[in-house]
Amino acid sequence: MKAGVIPIQDRTENELLLCCARTRMDQEKIDRGHTLLRKGIDWTLLERMARLHGLMPLLCKNIDAHFSEDVPPAILSQLQQCYVASARRNLLLVGQLLMLLRLFKDNDIPVIPYKGPVLAASVYGDVTLREFSDLDFLVQQSHFLRARDLLLSRGYQLVFKWDGGDVVRQNSQYEVLLTLAHAGIHVELKWNLINRYFALPMDTGTLWTRLKPVFIDGREIYTFSPEDTLLILCIHGTKHLWASLMWVTDVSELILANPGLNWQWLLDLSNTLGSRRMLSLGLFLARGLLGTSLPEKVEQQVEADSSVKRLAEEVSRRLFDRSDQSSSVWESVTFHCRARERLTDRAKYGYRLLLTPTPSDRAFLESSASLSPLSSCIRPFRLAGKYGISLAKRLLTAVNTL
């Protein structure tokens, strides 16, 4: 097998989706797309896969731009309608994003918007080309409760009732989810970027010193630097087992949109944080599935870690598995452990996973006043009750897996 190429299930629909999972198609991809279309396409399957992976906007746009003569008129019309519906939804969320940014500014609450429409504008170059369903904000911990209460005063509601207290004092949380029910708009308000149990020592304070501008609807807003964004995308993808092909496209498009990336600084930061393998995995997937070019020194790091290739092949199998089976908790745990290059980080992850109470653990305690003194040790008992005595053995095996 050619170095850097990831095997996928041999289906025409899979390959066509990968051809269209980009904002710019070169002539080679266009010619390949015509060849695939002439073989015959199961349009129902292709559409289902595109929706599953958040790639309907790119599929619709590229089919319309490059392959319209190869597509049955009814299918082409349906795809065009899907694109218009998605674009309208995205523009609604963009309007809400700009309104919330103005609201936070008027109330002297600094926030960093990221992912969603910000990523679409800064990386894809068009807010209609990337699917998103919520708005993400990072808020400094000292301002977090004011930010949450401000949204509540404007009609947003908490998704979970346990988020109504002083959540920033709970080590088990890093975000609060809110919804504007009548408009179907969801906001993820965070004071950290990832769960504490993930044992990733990212200093969110320094992120504020490296912000870069992006323009949305003619308005200048500030978000994470391209280097920080790339690392955050790779961490997020790893956390969720790279279950969406859209996340791989995010990595690929960011690299293409930022030819001046400071790769050495990024590599050094990932080494310091113990997230080198997570970064390498995201880059390996972008190169292997979408053909993204990487600098030679980055290629060497990606190729040097044999675990990255094995993880990438596992991700690829899962991406194109049509069984619709979600990953089990143990698949997630073992994947997370194998995605860490340092034994100490895997050990911290296992320890915190076992002992850090989740919001649901806290809610369980609140249902019985007599159990409240057990708040610091309730998690292991609940996990043991749910998964049995094999819990500790399997977690220990995962932590020690290289």
C-alpha cells in the first residue's frame, strides 16, 4: 500500500464523497468524479453518508459545479434544494452569532467564538459550505457565570438543570449547553476546551494572546490562531474518535487556507502538551483520505509513529461502516489511551476517568440527601455497577497499551 494512503471500503459512493469533500477540486478529482458517476451511483446511500458526515453542502456545491450533466435532473434538483435549505440555516446562525457577540461586548464579557460559522468563514471561505448546528464560545472563567446568566435573561434555556449552579467550581465540567428553543439554536458556552479527565494541560489563558481576526458579513471578529485552531480540531476529533468525515475536511481545508502555518511552533506545542499523536493522527487522516500535502518535516513526524497509522486505519473503517452502530465506552477509552504517546498521560486519563464525578453522577447524588457525603467517591461505584468488575482490568489494559 502506498505510504500515507488509507484503505477505504471499496464503494463508488465512498470515493465520490471523498472527491467532493473539499472546497476546491483539481482536474484530477474532476476527471475521477466523472468516471465514478459513469459507473452508477446509489444516490440514496450517497446522500445518507453525506448527511451522516456533515458534507451535504460540499457535495451539493461540487456536484452542481462540476458534474451536473452526469446527474439525473430530479437528483440534481433535490441536491440544489438541500444546499439552499442548509445555507438558510447557516445564515440564521451567523446572524445569531453576530448578535450574541454584540451582546457580550455591550456587557463587557470577552469571548472567543470558534468552530461553526467562524471556521466556515476563515477556512472554507464561505459560511454556506460547512454544516454547523450550534455556536461555540470560550469565556474566561471569571466571566463565565455572568455570560451564562446573560443568555438566560435573553430567552435561552439550560439544556441540563444541574447547570444552574456555580458550575465553574465543579471539576467535572467545562461547558454549559443552552438552547433558544423556538428558533432551534444551541450555544455551547465553555470555560475550558476539553473535559478535565482527558488530562490535557492546555493553558486557555495563553490562547487569548494569539487571537487572529476573521471577517464575517463585513464584521471583524477575533478567534483562535490557525495553529491553535488546528491543534484544537485534532484534539476534538480524537476525543470523538473522528466519527465525522467533516472534521477531517476541517483539518485539510485549514492547512490549504494557511500556507504560512508555523509548523515548528505547532509541533513543539503538541510535544509539550502530550498531544503530538493526536495532531499526527489528524494530519495523517487529512493526507490519507483527502490527499492533503504536508511539509517534509511534518510528514516525517507523522510517519515516525506506527501507532498513528493503526489508529487512522481504525478510523477509516468506522467512517465508512454503514451499520450505524455507535462506539462502545470501551472502544472510546482504548482509542483515547492509544492516541496518547506518554504513559503518564494515559495513567492520568484512566485515574481521572474513574474518579471525576460527571454531571449525571452529581444529579444522582442530589436525588438522595443521604448520599451527598459520598460525592468524592461515587463515580467508581456507579461505574462498577454499570459495567461490572471487568472495569478496572480493562482500563488498566488500555492505559498500558502502547
